[in-house]
Amino acid sequence: MSPKRARSSRKAGLPPGTLVHVGEKKAEKVRITVMDYDESRIEEKELDSADQCGAYRDKPTVTWVNVDGVHEPSVIENIGRCYDLHPLLLEDILHTIQRPKAEDFESYVFMVVKMLYLRREDGKAEAEQVSVVLGENYVLTFQERPGDVFEVIRDRLRSGKGRIRKMGADYLAYSIMDAIVDNYFLVLEALGDDVEELEEEVVDRPDRGTLGRIYALKRELLFLRRSVWPLREVISGLERGESLLFRKPTLVYLRDVYDHTIQVIDTVEANREVVSGLVDVYLSSISNRMNDVMKVLTIIATIFIPLTFIAGIYGMNFQYMPELAWRPAYFVVLGLMAFVASLMMAYFKRKDWF
Amino acid sequence: MSPKRARSSRKAGLPPGTLVHVGEKKAEKVRITVMDYDESRIEEKELDSADQCGAYRDKPTVTWVNVDGVHEPSVIENIGRCYDLHPLLLEDILHTIQRPKAEDFESYVFMVVKMLYLRREDGKAEAEQVSVVLGENYVLTFQERPGDVFEVIRDRLRSGKGRIRKMGADYLAYSIMDAIVDNYFLVLEALGDDVEELEEEVVDRPDRGTLGRIYALKRELLFLRRSVWPLREVISGLERGESLLFRKPTLVYLRDVYDHTIQVIDTVEANREVVSGLVDVYLSSISNRMNDVMKVLTIIATIFIPLTFIAGIYGMNFQYMPELAWRPAYFVVLGLMAFVASLMMAYFKRKDWF
Amino acid sequence: MSPKRARSSRKAGLPPGTLVHVGEKKAEKVRITVMDYDESRIEEKELDSADQCGAYRDKPTVTWVNVDGVHEPSVIENIGRCYDLHPLLLEDILHTIQRPKAEDFESYVFMVVKMLYLRREDGKAEAEQVSVVLGENYVLTFQERPGDVFEVIRDRLRSGKGRIRKMGADYLAYSIMDAIVDNYFLVLEALGDDVEELEEEVVDRPDRGTLGRIYALKRELLFLRRSVWPLREVISGLERGESLLFRKPTLVYLRDVYDHTIQVIDTVEANREVVSGLVDVYLSSISNRMNDVMKVLTIIATIFIPLTFIAGIYGMNFQYMPELAWRPAYFVVLGLMAFVASLMMAYFKRKDWF
Amino acid sequence: MSPKRARSSRKAGLPPGTLVHVGEKKAEKVRITVMDYDESRIEEKELDSADQCGAYRDKPTVTWVNVDGVHEPSVIENIGRCYDLHPLLLEDILHTIQRPKAEDFESYVFMVVKMLYLRREDGKAEAEQVSVVLGENYVLTFQERPGDVFEVIRDRLRSGKGRIRKMGADYLAYSIMDAIVDNYFLVLEALGDDVEELEEEVVDRPDRGTLGRIYALKRELLFLRRSVWPLREVISGLERGESLLFRKPTLVYLRDVYDHTIQVIDTVEANREVVSGLVDVYLSSISNRMNDVMKVLTIIATIFIPLTFIAGIYGMNFQYMPELAWRPAYFVVLGLMAFVASLMMAYFKRKDWF
Amino acid sequence: MSPKRARSSRKAGLPPGTLVHVGEKKAEKVRITVMDYDESRIEEKELDSADQCGAYRDKPTVTWVNVDGVHEPSVIENIGRCYDLHPLLLEDILHTIQRPKAEDFESYVFMVVKMLYLRREDGKAEAEQVSVVLGENYVLTFQERPGDVFEVIRDRLRSGKGRIRKMGADYLAYSIMDAIVDNYFLVLEALGDDVEELEEEVVDRPDRGTLGRIYALKRELLFLRRSVWPLREVISGLERGESLLFRKPTLVYLRDVYDHTIQVIDTVEANREVVSGLVDVYLSSISNRMNDVMKVLTIIATIFIPLTFIAGIYGMNFQYMPELAWRPAYFVVLGLMAFVASLMMAYFKRKDWF
């Protein structure tokens, strides 16, 4: 889920509105699927080419065109021509390093969101840019890769249960936003587990890699934060009714998404504070270890250095050293040494050193 | 009182307005109690089923329906149907990880608050979400668990003393908010005692667990802060008269609650600053200890190493060492050693090392 | 001047507007003094009971009722009845842990301020809550204790010099605020002296207590800050003419008080920055000391350990060690030792270690 | 790319509007080039003197006058006279330490921007001030040095492809801003590479110079930030239509530049956070090294000091030491020493010291 | 340039508007100079007494009255009476610890600014309060000391070149502000040199005084910041045309001063960031030194302790030690020692310790 480096250099110098894909090159074909529905029926189809979009444009039914893959500019261009989209908008769809934003082009609203989800294979978090265009009776979604968090929406559309088939394109756009934000919680929980694990590690068994792991987590949280903060403004703007395409009954649902976004931000910020604190704990735990090392050194050195000195004295070769000839002297000196050592030990005990 | 982990993943993918309880599963039955009163009389009753609510709805008296336990979606749904509440609102009641907020649905106001209280059994702080719905002539409160801070309000209602029976449902809603905020002070005092205790510990007898305790306190304060900050905006919005359900005479009381909220925030922030400072004090006190260890080592090593060297000299086996044969040499050397040692001691004394 | 702990728990659960004194219990009788004046005359009197207030209420003269001691709810209640004050206001007067604030009740303005002053006995700073009620032709002031900073105002009233007797009750209220804010400067100067003293201590002779003293100062500044920041908004609101009781000619004077408040805040913030920096200086000065200890240890150990090793070599008992028999060997070895030692010394000198 | 020191002292005391160049003195001649175009034709020319500008002023075509070098006040003055520019504006053009800003002089808009680009020779980043004046039908650009990022615009103008020749002077001004902001990404990428390199260095092989390099990077980011933050406000102001010279169709393009600016800021801030974290990592890695040094010392000292003591005992010269005469004593003592040493080693192993 | 301590205690308790000088007492006589001019002529004169002001008041020419020294309240009072100034304004002039501010008294504007300049004698920075009163056709300036930064304005007035004589009093007031702000750059450059010097010192040769110097610089920057931040608001307010005394043509010049103020703030903030970073660098460089000390100790101790142990073994007096009698034993042991030592050295080399 690490923030991709902005290789936008590939674009610098091109005229605005030039469609160049910025992101990993991919070989797979772009897949275009259409769901066209009203309250009574639903049609689901995969399009062979972007030109077929035209057939749905002027129908009164709600049309959801989903595009998996934005690496073929011609496809995006065709759809753009079909729905009469602004060239800068198309550029932003291809240029997948956008910040979340919402732009009102009067006859349609353009929204860019970061979708986060846990990959099914390995449970790792993955991020991709989803561009959503909401028009009078259509919703276009553009994703970087196949695989998304919208399957639940499709199921609800197919089954026709709940409000979704009865309400317009704006409700569908809301559902898409909602699905994306709901998945943030899943990613947050995975991150939260990492934070907890790291907390234990820092206290119980910090090693050299710990600080690196703390910073990796910090960066993920930073990335998450950068995805969610602008999203908040986006949804808050929509919820305040800035665009007429979101009708009144849908606004209360947007408020709900807004609440969720705030909750995500709250959780991210709380986690950031916790992780920040971990650096202190880590440093203090390194200090504690240094302290331990020093204590061992001090205890050993402090006990044996004076003893060695005493031994040194009676190792001197003076001809006249009266003690040397005294028979019990050796044992008395050994006793003296034991006494000095236990004195030292008592001192350390009192100082609470071991 | 630790912030519960948001297990909202259980909800991701469900259509909005789906009633799923998020929180600990509980076995106890949901308890619904009603207090219905006007200036002259009061009726208190426990309902067997949520359907009985209907009887009170159209009476001119003020009705307070309190629900203990939100783990049975059907109960909440029935009450919601009875009072014609929006499905998203019901969802929020069950979904007990809301941020404090107030939403105006025109014919009623929906407020979510965090109730903190010290458990009677062990004096530990506990948090739970209280959802309050204020309508023209009713107040609905939803709590996660039995046991609350509203007993004082019930007593006042029963006794009929003071303003409470004379004023409308909005005054009751205010009283509920007031009771909740007043209890924050109790929790804050308990926390304040912990802070003071910790301060003493840090200065007098810091150990390995101290930093952990500092961070635990920091987290509790963080959690408290996250509960109170949004509350402030909530009450400030209500006090400014954003909802018409709070009538003019009640607004001055809301201002009072607002003042209390600000005081709580102030105290939390002050405590946070104090606790932040404790980390520095702790680290410095570890440094001081290391310093002490180093000094002991240095004093011992510095005194005995030169002495041992002198002893080493006269332990050499050269055939021609004139001092060895000199009779008083041994005592002179011992004297020299004593002199060197006292020189060292004097030096350390001057350096203020012990 | 340390912030008193909010023992508001004594109040939790009581109906709003209940008059309970929160603060230290005191035995002294509450003292009520009245100054009633217009341009031509002034009357000064001490009232036996609060009921006597009524006599002054409807006179056209300006009346200043000052109450020393708020621990007798009945007194406050009587005055409240006399001047028709809102029960929540009376509650705030007794509840002496309010934040500075101004509330407009249309026929009067209620202001709460923290009065700081240096006690005459020992020059220590003391804080107390002053509640001021400004009406059309009266000013009520409530203080926790006898002794205040208003003597200068009384003298000016008595002498009749200057504008004070010519202007209305609002000018008197302004004078009271001004006297309170002016005294902040005195307290700030005392604190500033403490800061300077501490700065010297940190650099010249830091000891274990130093950090504690830094934190004590930090707390006092924090407390001061919490008293002054809200005051700023209070006065700024009044100065913008939010209440009609402050007439136009008085507003320019309020602007002056506002400027002083800003200056106080500025000075507090500057002191806070200085004190924050002191922690770094302290820690670095501890580090420096550790460094000194280490250097002494290193110099001694590094010089003598090699010498002791040389002595050790010639203390070995091998039968065939040619040097032993060489007559000048002893002196040569002593010379060698001196040479090694001076080499070491030179190295340390070059490293700038002493 | 280091921030130039503001040698504005050279100016202090001169009357406002005095044209004095502040910056490096340069010998090269100022180069003035003109591109004059409409949809059907384009003329490109290098002017010998600034007076020739007049010829283009009143034509309906769009005129782009680019000036390379601002060190000759007379040239700037002549152009200023020709286009009737305010003296303070001319002063700002010469005074190349301006903050990015936009000023509306009604008949023209004056914009100051920092242009960053990687030098072709060595790939190093370089900064220079570009002043842009947008009038009804002309754009004037003033650069400090020859060499810029506008070649792509000139190519597009020459080829006549895309919108640029069809739209007015405001679109040209937009294109210039866009080219400048696009180049920020190139510089950011170079910086990003440096950050990554430094991250590796800090973890793997920190040395004395590392901290210096961290701070150098911090400063570059600080400088970048100071260039981009005000730019954001500048473009946001223009995009909101503050100046009438930017016509409606161009505003949507400005919004695009605005988005890019925000992205640049985002990336700068993220890099700043990462670099800030590096200081902690660096300090901790120094601590770790100290820890390693201490451990080696402790292990060696702790193992050998007791052994040396044992050897010291049997080096004493007492006449009566029974062990000395015991034949296997020497080997027993050696064995004892080996045992003590392995005990110590086992202890360190358990403590995880190596 | 250190911030003077606010000895405002001298004032506490006096009625508002009392003229008491707060600042250093000075013996020199207050000097009043007048420049009276219109487009055609200029008169320059030194007044003996403040009463002579009256002569200029009602002339249509622009009058600039400059007062050097504010320690004689009577002088200020006389001028105040002559120009009909508000007593609080006069109080602020004498009370030289004001924050920069602008107050609109309708018939005149009162501005307080901090003037910073490098003393001619020793190049040290000095600060003083300049109070400026701008009326319809006059400007009054009050300075604490003789010596200012206005000589350039006087020269321009005398020579009559440029706009200054043609424009009104507001342009003169602007010129005064401009001269003051321009001098900030000079002071900033001197400070910038100090910062650079300190940076080198911290890296190359940090000593005990370094941290003190860092903090001294930090304080100067803090003081500078406190002088400039409010100035920004002052000028921004004037520039927005809050006072009618500044006429439209002058506003564009004020915008220029505003830009300069922003640049000063920017530079101050950048310097503050740099200086903040220096503390880290300093602490890390202390750590590095400690590390060096430790390494020397460790290398010496680690090499010699084992060698001394070997020597100790063969210094034991056991009767049966086979090696002792072996003839080459001594040399073998010496060789062994050399081998152990070089092993150690190799280890340290590999660890990159020297």
C-alpha cells in the first residue's frame, strides 16, 4: 500500500489534455462492463468496444459503465467522446496520482477517490485510483485494475432488494463512495493489528529492525491520511449540496458517508499518535538496555578491581614485608577480600542494581 | 475505559440502513422503561415489547422512553417504526462506534454522546454510547448496558421538584446531556489522581513499567479528548439554536452545558500537557541513574587502577631494583598509595561526585 | 498559584441552578460593602445583610456592591433576588472553577475573571475568581476572599479625581477589569524573575531538583495562560460592542484593556518558549556531565592499563627472561612507562580532553 | 537550489520605485525575444532594443515578450514605459527575492513565480524568479538567466497544434504557469531520490556527515515549500476569477494547475515528514553503535577482570600458601578460570548480547 | 536587541491615561524637530518648546513633527493638547512596551512600530518604539532615543526629488513605515550571518557555550518575530483601506510594504527552523564525542586486559608450572600476546572503529 512515486515526469512538457497513462504499464485488455437498470428490469453486459456506450446514453434508465484498466488512452477517449467529457477530466483519469477531489462540470460531477482493499490472495492492503463520473442518468467508474469492492453493490442491483433500484444515478454514486469508505475500515483494522503487534514488540523484544517497522507503519498511516483528509472535504462539499446532481433524498446518505470518513480520520489520527509515542518507548527501551550493560560492567569491575589491588600488594617483591612471613596471613587476606566483596554487593543491593 | 477497536468490518458491504449490532454480543434481554409526565402527574412503566410505545406517542404529555441494550435490532426497529425514525439513524444507534454528533431531521433531533462513569463495583471508568432522540413531546434514549447516570434525573422527575416537570421534552434532553457531562468531571478527577500518582512515581521511583503507565494514561486522555471535542461542537450547534426543537428558555441551560464541556476540554488538555512532560522527566531520570552508575564505576576504577599499577611495578622480577632491599620501602609505598588515593578522593569531592 | 483541582464532583447530580459552594470551606463571615456615587457625592457603607441592597437598586446613582466571600449560598441568593439575576449565574458565582467568560443577559452582563495578585505577606502569587455583574446603574463584584486589587479604584472614587465619578457603571466595570489585568503584569514579573533565576541555575549548577522546578514553572505558565486566553476573547467581545451596556465612550478604554491582555499573552507565550528550551539545555548539561565522567575514567584507565601490562610482563616467573638480569633494565622500563604515559597525555591534549 | 541570501541591504534607503538590480551581477547582454501570433500566423523575432516593443502593443494579435536577464534596469524601464507598467512592479522584477504573488493592476495582472529546473549540464536543480505580466493581448515574461522550461510552449506555438494559438493571452499565461509547475515534479523526483538514498544510508551506514546531509535536504525541502505554498494561494486566487483578464474558459485550466500545485505541496510535506523521521532514526542508530561499543567493552572486561584477580591471588608472595605446593594446582586453577569464563559467556548469551 | 523586561509594575494602579514614562530614565533634553513642506518649498526647524507646534497645525502644508525622547511626559502632553490627541494614545507613546498596532481615531490614525537598526558605533542591533500619528496634513513621530533610520526620508524631502513632496501626509507616513521595514532586512542579514557562523561552530567545534549561543539566537529571532507578526496585521489592515486617511494612490505603496513584511516574516521563520535544527545537531555532536571517548576506552581496555591476564598467569607462584622452565617460553608468550593484540586490532578495524 506504499505511496507510488509520482513518475509524472513522463508528462512534463505535453500540452494540457494530452492523454498519457501514468502508472504501471499493463498488458491485459481493458474490460468495460455495463449495468443498465430501472425499477423493473436490469441488463448486464460486457462491451467489446467503448463505442457501444452510445446505445445507453439517451435511455431514461440508469446506466453504470465500469472500466477496469486505464492504460489504453483510446478507450478512455472514446468513452469521453460518447459522454462529452472535458479533456482535462480524461487526463486526470489516466494520470493515476490524483488527490481525491470532486469537480463540478455542471452537466456531470467528476470525483476521484482512492480505493483501498485487502487483496484476497494474501490479505495485504492495496490502493488504486477510482474515478467516478456522475451524470443525469449514468455513472462511469474507472479503475486501474480488475478486482474491486463493488461486488456487494452489483449483488444488490441484481437482486433488486432495498432502495438501490428505485433511486437514481446519484444514489448509485453514493453507494460506490460508501463501499469504498467502508473498506477503509477493513484496512484500518489490519493496520490496527500491526500497531498492536508493534507495541508489544517495542516493549518486550525491541531489536534493530523495530524502528524501521515503526517508520514503515508511520508511512502507511501518512499515506492513509493523505487519502482520507481530502476525501472528507470532497464528501462534505457534495453533502452541502454543491452539485445539483445529488438530489435531496440522497444528501442524508452522503452525510452518513461523511460521518464514516470522519471516523476513519479519527482512527488514523489516534493510531498516528500511538505510533509516534512508540518512538519514545523504543528509545527509552534502548536506553534501559544500555543501562543494564553498564550495570553489569560496573558491578564486576567495582568488585574485582579492589580485590586485584590487594592481591597486587602481596605480589610485591619487597624484601621486608612483615605480613608475608605471618602464617595465617594468606587466609586472613582471602577473608578480607571476601569481606570487601560482600560490602560491595550490599551496596549494590541497596542501590537496587540487581 | 480503553477505546474499543472498531469491528465495523462486520458491516462492510451491507446496504445502508441495515440494522446490525456492532459491539459485544450480550445475552440479557433489552429493557424498555417509560416515564410519561406533565406538570401534574407522572407515570412510570416497564414495557414488555417495543410495540407498546405507540400508546404514548400522541399524548400531549412528555414521554421518556429509555432502552437498555441495543443488541436486538428488532426492538430498535419497532421503536423506529413507532416514532417514524430514519433507517440511517437506527443504524447509528446499533453501530456503537459513532463519534458524538447531532443531526437535525426536522421533526426530531438525533444526538449521539459518549457516557463515561465510574462503575459502582470497582470505581473503574467505563464508556458507553448513548443515543438520544428528541421529538416534539418525547425523548428516546438508547444505552448499550443497564446502569447509567440518569438516576438523579428520574428522582427529580418523580419528586416533581424544580423546573423539570414544568418544562418540555427539550429540557429533559438538556438534563440528560447535563448529567452525562457532569459525570465527565468524576472520571476526570479519577484520572487526575492517576496523573498525580504517576508524577510522584516518575520522580521518586521510576521503573520499567513507568513509561508503559504514562502511555496508558496518555491513551485514556486521548480517548477522553476524542469523546469531548466533538461534543463541544454538538452542544455549541444546539445552543446557537440550530434546531427549533430546543426552545429559547432551554438555550441558556445548553450554554451552561457548553461551558462545562469547555471546562472538561481545558482540564483534559492541561492533563495531556502534564503527561507529555512526564516522558521527559522519565527519560531524564533514567539518564540520571545511568550517570550514577557511571560515577561509581569511575570512582572505583580511577582510584584503584593507579594503585594496582604501583603494586605491579614492585611485583616485577628484575634482579636489580634498589628499592626492594630498602627496609622501610614497603611502608613508604603503602603510604604513597594512601596519598594517591586521598588525592583522587579530594578531586572527586571537588567535582561534587559524591 | 497552582490550579486548584476541580472538586466539582460534589455537584454532580444536583439540579441546575442549585446553589452549592465549590471551593475551600471558610468560617469568616461574608462581607458586603457598598459604594454609591454620582458626580457630586459618594456614600460608602458596609451592609449587615444582603437584603439591604434593595435600597440602592432604584436610585439613579451608580452603585458598586462588593461581596468578599462566596461560601454562603444564602447571601448570594438574596443579592440575586434583589437584582433579579438568573439562577445559573448565581450557581457560577459559587462554583469558583469557571473559565473566564462574559454572558449577556440583556438587562445585565455577567463576567467571570481570574484575579491574580501577589500576597502582601510573602510576595507569593495567589489566584481567585472574581464575578462581575454590570447592570444599567450598578456593578456587583463577588470575590472568594477578602483582599483584592481594587483599592486604587476605591481611592479614585473617594477622591473624585479623574473621569471615574463622571462616567457610568460601565466605566467602573472597565476600571475593575483594568485593575485585574494590570496586576497580571506584577505576577508576570515575579514569574519572569523565576524564569531568569532558573535559566542561570540550569546552565551553572543543575541538580536533580532543577527539572522539577522547570516543570513547576511550566505549570504556572500553563495556568496563567488558561486564565488569560479566554479573557482575551471576553474583552474582545465586549470591545466590539456585543453588549449595549458598555457605551461607546467606554469602548475605547476596553480596547486598551484588550491591548494589555494581548501583551500579557505575548509575554506568557514568550516565557513558555524560553522554559521549553530549558528542558533541552538541562538534558544537554546532564549529557555534558556524563561526558566529563567518562573522560576522567577514560584518561585514567587508558594511561594506566598499558603501564600495568608492562609491569605484568616483568612480573612473570619464566626462568629464562634475558632482560631481568640486565642491570639498567628496571630503569629502562620505568623510562619506557613514563614515555608511554606522556604519549597518551599528548594524545588526549590533542583531542582537547582536558 | 539553495535559497539565496537576501542582499536587499543594497536597496535600503532608496526611494520606492528605484530600479536597482538585486542579485548576481552578470555581464551578458539582456536578450529580448518576441512571439506574435494569432490563429492564422506567427512571427518570431529577437529585438535589439526594448523600444521596439511599441510596434506590437496595439496589434490585435497576442504578443509574448520574453526577457532573459534583469540586470539592466534601463531595459526593464523601457519595456515598463512601453506597456505603461507601475514603477513598483518594475522594482519587483529587478528585485529577484520576491515571494510568489499575484497583483491585479486592473489593466494587467502581475505574477511572480519561482521557476525550478534541472540544469541540462549536470542534472542539478536551479531556481530563478520569473515575473509574468498578463495584459489584454500580451504576456511579458522576465527571467534572471537564459535557459528556461518554456521551449515546449514555443514548439506548440510554432506548430500551431492544439488550442494554444486559438486562445488568448490568458491561455498563454496559463501555459507558462503550467510549464513551471510541471517542472516542480521533475525537481521533486530528484529530491525524492535523494531522500530514498539518505534513508538507506541512515539505516545501513550512518557517518558523521549523515546528519549534515539530512539537514541539507531539510533545507531544500523548506525552500521548495516556501516557493510552492504562496504559489498555491496565487493560483487559487486567479482560479476563483479575481482578475477579469483570465476569461472563463481558461479558469478550468487554472484549476488543473491548482491541483498540480496541491500535489506538489502534498509531496513536499510527505517528504518533510520522512526527513524529520530520519533524524530520530539517525540518533537511534548512533545510540545503537554506542551500545555495541559498550557491550564489547563489558564482555571483555567482565570475563577477564575476575580471571586476572584469580591469577593475582596466586601471584602473592605469602610464605604459607598451601595450594602453591600442590602439584596439579596450576592446572586446576587454569580449569577454574576456563569454567568462570564459560559461565560468563553463557550469561551474556542468555542476555542476547552476541 | 534583547527584549526589555516589562517594568510596567511602575504603572499598575494608576488611573488610565496617566502619563508615566516606562523605560530607561534619561537625562538628555527632548528634541523636537519640524519639517513643513509642500511641493514648492520646505522649512526645517528645531522647536524650543512643544507649544510652538500650534503654528503649523492649521497650515495647508504637510507638517512632520519628530520627537526624540519620550521621557518627559509634559512635552508629550503639550503636543497631545495641540493636536487634540486621546489621553490613552499619549499613555501608549510613553509606555514603550507596546505591541505594534494601528488604531483609528477617525481624525487621525495612531500606529506603533518597533524600529530596529544597527548602531553606527559597533554594528550591534538596537530596538526602539516609534509611535506615529497620521492626521489630515501632519505626521507626528515619537522615538525613544535620538538616532533613527529616517535620514534618507529627510534627504529626499530636502532635495525635493521623486514623489514625496508632491504627495500628502499619508505618503510621508508610508515612507516612514517603509524605512523602518527596510531596516529589518539589515538586521536580518546580521542575524543570518550569526546563524551561519553558529552552524559552522556546531558542526566543527561545539563547546559548552554553543548551546547558550543557540538559545540567545533563538530568543533574538523570537523577539524579531514578535515585532514583525503584529506589524503584518497592522499594515494589512491599513492596506485594505480601513482608515480613510490613507488615500487610494498610497495604498499600492502600502501593499509593497506589506510584501516586505511578509518577506521578513518568511526569513525569520526560515531562520527559526534552521536554529531549531541546530539543537539536534549539537546534541548529536555531543553524542558523537561521547562515542569517541568510549571507543578509545574500549580499544585500550579490550586490547590490554586479556594481555595483562596472560601476564598474570605466568606471574603465579605455583611450584609446578611446566612452561616456566621451557626456555623459549617467554618469547612464545610475548608472541602470543602480540597475536592476540593484532587479532583485536583487526576486529576493531572491521568494525570501523578507527
